[in-house]
Amino acid sequence: MCGIIGYAGYRDVVSTILQGLTNLEYRGYDSAGIALQDNGEIKIYKTLGKLVNLKNELEKKKTEFEHPTMGIGHIRWATHGSPSLVNAHPHTCTCGKLVVVHNGIIENYKELREELINKGCKFRSQTDTETIAHLIAEEYSKTKDLEAAVRNSVKKLQGAYAICVMHKNAPDIIVGARKHAPMLIGIGEGENFIASDTPAIIEYTKKAVYLDDNQIAVVTKNNVKITDTNGNEIKKKIEILPWESMSLSKMGYKHFMLKEINEQPDVIRNNLSGKLFDIDAPVNLKEVKLDKAALKKLNKIEIIACGTSLHAAMVGKYIIEDFAGISVEVEASSEYIYRKTTTDASTLVVGVSQSGETADTITAIKQAKKKGAKILIITNRPDSNMARLADSLIPVNAGIEVSVAATKSYTAQLISFYLLAIHLAEVKESLDKSTLRNLKHELIQLPYKIEEILSDTTKIQECAKNFSSYKNFIYIARGVNLPTALEGALKLKEISYINATGYAAGELKHGPIAMLDETMPVLSVMIPGGITYEKVLSNSEEAKARNAKLIALTSSTDKALYNLFDAVLKIPKVSEILSPVITCVPLQLLAYYIAEFLGKDVDQPRNLAKSVTVE
Ligand code: G6P
């Protein structure tokens, strides 16, 4: 979603800010802008569309600025008001001396806007953000102190914000503030940064301080001061950021998505290391802080998540119920929020999120916490807001995921669920020793099986080419692979904009079958030896009888499949219960190659954001 970087220091301000924004680009946006403190003036440049447009604009107009000493930059993902130049950030007050960039949504902006208009402020955009600029400018006119003006203003804001503010008459400072939206301060030598996320600053410094809600930061090139809403100074711990800037490089791959798909074997190994190394020893999940007695008694788990993480959660439900016999409910966070749930102090609530910043999931977790539930968070961002709400935290260690379409974070989440389900089974003694040994043995083998798929993708590429002209797809599966069908279809929708829907194979005949004809390919996920193979096969035959073109994703070596299916995507032999970790990979690749073949913007699909920080 939106991204912010503010910079004060010795480097070239324009290129430092542009690089910071480039590193946030993957989050998804529709316009960009920058404000510079230059020679006693505030200068603003904005463009629509990709960041390259802003780069070109700044290059064209570089004679307009002399030597900027500080600046703030923003990429916007439209919430209030369409993507347009006038709605792009930075926004200014009436006289243009004060500029602000903002992530989040101000809920009471209409009331504030009306009040400010009555006081004579001239609004130019439809955004909630512009209200903040006028509000702070109004306070500044009373105190002539930018820090105090921000402090007094944010008290009047309801909703979520991470803001960076500059004023023409305060040429040495950038003021940042946050509530319910992430913001961190990067600490350098003779330079400091403010950003909405780590990648913006990782090339320049690994030292950072995370702002908490209701804190205000005053940043100059040589100093950082953080205060609370009453102006009391707060001493905060400097943290070392967990990433290398290298992780933001494509490393020779055409797209981040392809790189990230190929990283999955290592991500899984990384995730298993230290937790599962001896198939005769219990998994080491010390991250789960519930004591054994509490876990033994545990009989209700709720898992909440969005998007791809929700599909990982669905696999989680299946295997926790299967391995540990604990009843699990899975729900989209955005639905959980608006329901009278039965969550109570005896419930373990698991939040799953790649980014750890998804607003719906954060709200749902907070709601569950209020009801006394114990909170376990499975995330790729142990430094996120969601992680801070956790009683127990399982970091999935996938490394930064740049492509908007989640791939390696999904498999990493799956592995965390397998480890959790085995851990629960061991505590509850619900599986016999030999089943546990077999499961662990096969889990350790999974990275090799994915490597086998990745070593030759010719058949997948061929299939992508042959099927890329279809406008609709149906993906079917049963049991533990139903989430695979949903996730495979989601991947295709996200990056190729082809309409693809995942269904429980048994549900096909209860409605969706009416849509089948030669224009609607059906992809079936079938694991021989599993409890669903025969049934999915016969559901595929039902589809064939309606002239649908068929694709099989299977480990079967049965030659007869080639009579029924138009394409067969082969995967290595795998047990059905562990197969979701494998079956997702060819579906990621199929979506990737279809989108690539159609010339789509694979890493930054239209309208999507990597982390959705609004409800
Ligand atoms: C966005 C992304 C999806 C992601 C979802 C949940 O919609 O585009 O790829 O699955 O958010 O994000 P989270 O960070 O909570 O896993």
C-alpha cells in the first residue's frame, strides 16, 4: 500500500528518496510525489502511475531546485478520491508552506474538513490527508513550533496514520507521528530517515527505532528525538534490521515472483532448521509459549487471516484437526470482526500474515485479545505490529517477499502449520510414534521434491502457453488440497486478471457445472494413494462430459490419465497429507507463466497492494 520515506542528511536528497520509494514500490501504488526543502522553499513534484514517471519529471525539472537538504516522498494507493495528481501526496496547507505525506485513513476527516473550510482553509483534493495538512498549519500559526503543532493536531485525528511533515519555516526538521500504521526511524551518521517500512532504508542503514502508537519523532540530519503526546522524551532501543539490501535484488531472475518461487526449497530448510532435525526427537517449537498443561487441555483454536494467508490457515485447520484432534475454525479476518464470536479465555487464536500489518487481521486479533484469548502469530515480519500483539510468535523466516503475489511466504506458513500441528500432536499424544516419524521424515524431504519440480518447468510453460487464451478457469480439489485449488486460482486471478475460481470438487455438480463447456478449462489436483484421488478423478470425468478442457496436477504415473486430461502437470510422489506444500508450486508457476506470456506486470499487478493497511 502507500509508502513513506523522509530523509535529512548529506546524500543527494532526491536520489535517496527515489531509491527508498523504489524499494517500497512492490507494495502497490498508483501515484507518487516528493517535497523538498530547498533554499528556503518547499518544492513539490507529483506524477501519476509508476515511479519512473516521477524520476523523469524530477530529471526534467532539476534546474528548478538548487541543493535540497531534506525531503519527504510518498507512493499512494488511492482510498479517498481517485488516483489523480491533485490527490497524490504530498498535500499542503492553503499557503503551501506546510507539506504532509500520510499512510492510513482518517475517519473523522469530513467533520474536520468542514470546520477548517469554515475557518477559511482552501481544500484542493478529495483526500482525508489534506485535512491533516490544514489542521497542523492552523496549529502552527498559533505556536510557530512544528513539533507542538503536530502534537496538538494528532490528538484531534481519529483513525490510522503514519505521517511525515515539513514546514518552510522549520528548514532543519521533519516531524513524524504514528497511530495504527507502521513507522520507523533509520539512524545513520550525519543522516537520519523516517519510513513506513524497512526496505525504504535498508540500503542506507541497519539501525532503526520503531515508533509506537501516539509517539512523535523530530528528525534532523544529526539528531532524533522521540516524545509522547505530552511532549515527554522517550528513550527507545535501537534495533538492528533483520535484512540485507541484497534481498531486494532479482538476482538474475526476470521477476521477483520467479525468484521467490525458486527460493522455496531453501526457505523450507531454513524454516525447519533448529525445529526439526531428528525424526525421533519432538519438534522444537519453543516459540509456542503455552505450557504443556494448557496445550493438553486446549480444545478450541481459531485461525484468522486474509488472502493467501487464509489459504495457509485452511490447510492448518485440516492438519491440526487430523494430527491433534483439536477443533479449529478458520475465518477471514474481515468477517471475524463483525460477528459475535464465541472466542474466550480458553481459545487459542492464531493470526497468520505475511506482512504482519494487514489491518483486518490486526483488528481481529485485538478483538480476540480483549476477550482473553491467547494469541499466536505466524508471520514473516517478526518486527511488525501484529507480532507485537502476540503471546507466542512463530516467524516463518521466508526473507523479504517483494512480489505482490505471495509464494514463498505461503509455503513457509504451511511449514509452520505442519510444525505446530505435529507439536500439538506430540503434546496431546494423539499420533503414534511411527506416524510421527514418517511425517517428520517426509517433511524434511519436501525441499528436494520442490527442487525436482523447479529443475524442469517445460511442461508447465507449455501448458501456460496453450491455455493462456482462456478467459475463465475452474480449479477443483478435495480435502487438504482444497486450499491449494483456492490458492492456485487466486494466483492466476491476481497476476493475469483471468477469472479463476477454486471449488471443492464435490460441489462442482451443485451449480458450477452449469458453466462448463469447451471455453472453461478445469484443473484438478489429485494425489494417488490419498483418500480423495478417485473422487476428484470422477469429478474430472463429469467435467470432460461437458466438453471442458482438463488439466491434471498429480503425482500419478497412470498413462490412462493422458486419455482423459489435455495436459498433465507431474509432481514427485508425496503423501496426500503433506502434498499442499508441493502442489502449490506448479500452480504458482502456471500462473506466473500465463501472466508472463500475456505480458502482464507480474510483480506489481494492477489494483493490488502487498500489505493492506486499511480495513
Ligand atoms: C494482500 C496481498 C495478498 C495477501 C493479503 C494478506 O491482499 O495482495 O497477497 O495474501 O494481503 O496479507 P498478509 O500480509 O496479511 O498475509
